[in-house]
Amino acid sequence: MSTTTAAARGTRGDAVIGTPNPTTRWPRAGAVVTLAALLALSTGCAPGAGISQPATPASPASSVNTDPASMGEITLTVWDQEVRGGQNDEIEALNAQFHAKYPNITIDRHAQSFDDLQKTGRLVLTGPDAPDVIEANNSRSQMGSFVTAGQLLSLDAYAEAYGWRDRFPESVLKLSSYSGDGKTFGSGSLFGLPQVGEVVGFYYNKSKLAKLGLQVPTTWAELETQLKTIRDAGETPLVLGNLEKWPAIHVFGPIQGAHTPADQITNLALGNAGGDWTDANNVAAATELQDWVKAGYLNADVNGAAYDDVVAKFGKGTGVYFLGGSWNTATLDPVMGDDVGFFAPPPTDASAEPATTGGTSLPFAVTSASRNPDAAAAYINFITSDDAMKVIAEKGNLPVLNASALAPASGVGKEVYAAYELVTTKGHLLPYLDYATPTFSDTLGAALQDLIASKKTPQQFAETLQKDYGDFIKG
């Protein structure tokens, strides 16, 4: 029987992977198209850190074993960050199905929060107890660094053996691809596969919005007017928990998308040359976020409140808007039901193209230290298969493949579907800003906390980001 070790916000406990809960709600997330049409992101060469050792290549495709039943008794250690509601439900269900199909393989699951995995993942890959499979953030600070250090296995041979390049669009695979030295992001060898598509947008409390006589805003100016109206009515317009520092990236990103051209944001986010954080558009975006805080549009304890705690409070009726990723659907839908809605950040005017942050979930990768790379790759193939996409949708998440066929017929999932369709067919899905450099996640997270706390001016905020980005490009 497989086991699970859960570690969220520093707490740990053991549980047994069981069968899916028959009372689980049916599909509540989806998309109109696969990410093939979504992530037309420009990629290019950018300098990187020095090479510790070359990335480890996979065995030739001819020597890859794709029959897990023939691999003998194996304990496969898997580290992931799928700890929230529907995320945990889908991975538990898939792990149970994998073990039932291949009882010779026991899954030793170590589930940690996103923040814990970012810290402990780097440490465990350098020690003697590296897992077989790890979810690695696509960013240069995580996957890029791991590739540079030779800590992840190239999956090219497995991609050939399992037909991943036929099943996954290139636009998805690009976001898990690096050159062997880790310098080039967006091309080269494949180092992981994601399960879920993501889009950042506004969740809202339908009854509260209606009580205030408001409707979903159609322009950015209308949204800003609403924030003042909601505040003046005694409600919290927008809730955010930014104790972990990364959540504010998903608020700043859409604001930046309303000010800065999409191609410029893409250059900055992927760490490609040609961008400038200190230009007027980016400073204007920073100014707007700080102005929202000063105007009382956000909860007063933004930097001191944990992300998951604020999501839970929003689900119980705190605030009118919550700006966050589509992965929160599986958490909010069961507690809010028909009272929760979702829409993509509105464009600057009716004729402008909508733009917001999004992409894929963290890819599952095989570590170079794995003693069972064939079994690890078989596991990744199983949890990203077409059948797995059905489970992912059933548990309230947005599958990265076949999403149009799995879209829900009603509820907030349908609205996530519509927002995803809008942004990906008529606008721009912007890459996560923390991808940019090996240190940018920490730099941006800290700078946003300082911006929110008015410890930095918008200009100083931009200069801080430009130094990190500029040093990387020059390096």
C-alpha cells in the first residue's frame, strides 16, 4: 500500500492513499483549447549561471522499459506540492489507481506546501536521500538551477518511447525545456511534464456584488471605480494573503498586464534580453498596486496573512474580490457553490486585448539520483495520461490536455473555462514573472512586500527588479 507524508505550513502527518471519494463534485474547471494555442511565448537564449556538471541524459529510447509490471518490487519516492483540496484529491486518486494497476510499485509520497518544496527540494537534491520524482518549478531559480547542476534527468528518451511530443503541444513542453547547461529556457531537452493549466483571474462573491448593485466590470477603469465603491460601502474590495511573498506576484502580474505590452512582459519573465523594469509602464503598474493598498482596497494585514488562510476566509464571506490562480477553484467551489464567480482581468478599454498571468502547473521531473528512472517516468506518464486528465477535471482542476472536452456545464468552473478561452484566443496568457532569473523569485517577492508596505517607492521597486534582471542578462 502506498503511503503519504503531508507537510503543509510546517506540519507533518502520515496517511494512506485510498480510493477516490464517491461524493466528490464533478467537473468544475476546464478550458476551451489545449495550451497549444495558449502559450505562444517567445523564447530565446539568455546567459545563465556557471555549470556545476552537465545535465544527465536519459538512456536511449531503445533501452527504456515502459512496462512497470516487469520492473520488480519498487518503492518510488515522490515529492509534490499538491496539498490543496482538489489538487490533493486528484493526486491521491491517481496514486491509488497506479498502485492498483502496478501493485509491485509502492508510492512513498511526500507532499509539501509550495513554499516548503521550494526550500527543501533544493536541499534534498544535493543529499543522499533524493526522491525519484519531484515537482520542480519551471523557473530558472528551480528547474533551471537543477538542470545546470545535473540533478534532473533528461526525459527525451522517455518522450520518444511514450509519444509525449505527439500528445503534448510544443507550447507546453517549452515551459519544461532547457539546454543541458541550463542557460537556454524554452528549448533543448525536456525535463518534466505538468498536469494542470493555470490562469489568474478575479474570483468574486456574487451575492455581495449584486447587493452593492454592481456587475462584472468590462474595463480596467470600471474595476478601479468598483474598488472605491466597495470600500465606501464598508466591505473589503480585494483580499490577499502575502505572508509567503509569492502570492502578490499573481496580483501584480495582471496589473502589469493592464499597463505593459505583452511582448515586453514575456521578455522580462523568461529572462530574455531587451526588457527594462524601470520603464514608465512597469513603474505605473507598481504605482497602481501601491495606490490600491494606500486607498484601503486590500485587507490591512496583507503581508502578515497566509495565502491559504485568506482563501479560506474569502470562501466564508470575507471580501468581494480575490485575485488568484484557477487552482483555487477546487477549494472555493465546494464551500461557496453558486455564490462564487470568476472572470479574467478586464482590458484597459473595450477594444484592447485582455492579458493576465498563467501557464502550467509545476512539472513532475525525474531526479538524476533515482535508482528507478524507468518506473519514475512510467509514473509521470500515468499521472499525465488522457485518463488522468479526466480525474484532474473531476476533482475540480483545469487539465492541461483535452480541457475543451472536459469542461463543466455550469458553475464557477464554466466561468474559469470562459476566462481561459477569452485570454488564450483573444488576448495574452503572460508567463509567471518569477521564471526570469535564478534569484528573481526571492527578489520580486521581497520587493513586492516592500512595495505593499510602502518601504519602497514604485521607482525603487522597479530599480530593484532591474538590477537582478540586468545582472543576469549581462552575466
